Amino acid sequence: MATSTKKNNPHAPDLPKILVVMPMVNEEGNITKIVPEVLRQGDEFHVLICEDESTDRTPELAEQLAVEHSGRVFVIHGKRAGLGPAYVRGFKWALERDYELVFEMDADFSHKPEYLRPMAEIIARGEADMVVGSRRVGGGGVENWGLYRKLLSWGGSIYTRLITGLPVKDATAGFVVYRRDVLEHIDPSKLSAGGYAFQIETKFQTWKAGYRIVEFPIIFPDRVIGETKLTKAIIKEAFTMVWKLRFSDSKKPEFEG
């Protein structure tokens, strides 16, 4: 049964209807745990599972969850084309309905459901238009990461900021909540990145449009169940995307260090 935490904190702002978009490929070990945990964060939270040609039981389990939590869990199936296209389908689905806040979130518990409400409350208080679950601000960090992955993530964010001027310390973060009008303005159908470069592209377009971005500190543990979707091709796309964004405007914004 869903609950609301408003009664536990009477000073917390009221939250609008929220959709958590979760791409899933071969997540049978996580799906039946993560979805109920998201729903427990409050009645305002709904989940859209974007399932892309899984070869395990993920599609079947997703449909079962949609039946068990009718009206709060939804499923759309698509072809496996990358993280970006999965989110684009999810964002379009959200904009066709009455959701005021839209999250992007991993299904492997690297993004902890307990952060959903405080991130949403920042926008509800009128303090931001996009909130990024950040590993790079005070109080944030990672757990159980090897040196290579730390250098890749940290270096990727610094590289992105230097080339594009984007004033977001965790430019590659994938735990993000958007106000509806932000998504309407940047237009998901115009986003081109297929892999994790999608995270850079959406933040850049949001910032370029003049919206307020706030970074909220999170602890990011490595996944315990399942395999990472990070590949060399995805890394290459991210490094080339920043130059496309850099030259998408004739004037490079001033870098904020």
C-alpha cells in the first residue's frame, strides 16, 4: 500500500503527480524490488518501465507489476536502441499525460529511492527547474567503485564542463528530475544521444535554455545484481557529444570553475 510522508513532516511542500521513468534491459534480479520501493515513497509517485528486448524475465515481471499496481505502474516495450531513445519514449509518454515532475532513474539501486522525495521537494519549493542527484557536491560520493571507473566518471564531468561551460559538477549523472515545462522546452524528440551522452545533452540543453539546475548530494553504490550497460562505444559517444554541443551555439558560455 502506498503512503505519503507529508504527515511525518508537515512543513514539507505538497508534491504534484510524479512519474519515475526507468529503462530496463535484463533486470529480472532488480525489478520486483526497486519498483515497490519507489512506490513506497508516496502516493504521488508512479513508475513507467521502458523495457527494451530483455532476454530474461524482465518483460513478464514488468507486466505483472503493472497488474499488481494498476494505475501506478505502467510498461512500454521498445527495441533496444540505447538509454537515450528509451528515455525519449518515456518522456513523450509523460508529456502526453498530466505529470508535473518527471524523473529519470536506474533500476539497479545505484539510485536510491529514498532520494526521490527530497529531490522532488526542491522543485516543489520553487528552488529549481531540474535537480541532479550528484556524486560531485558536498555530501555526495560513490561506493565500491574501482579506480578506472572513478577516473572515467570524474574525468568525463571535468571534460564536459571545460568544453561546453556547463556549470554542473556531475555532468554525467543519470538520476535527474525535470519540471514538466523543461521537457516541453527541450523537446525529447530533438535529443540525439543514444547512450550515457544523453545525460550530458539534456543538462546542456536545460542550462542553455536558462533553466535553474540544482545538484543534490547522493551516495551512488555500484550495482549488486546484473551487469553494467557501459561499453567503449558509449564512452566514445559521450566524449564526442560534448564537441557537438560546444559548436551547437556560436558563442561558448563562460566556464564557471
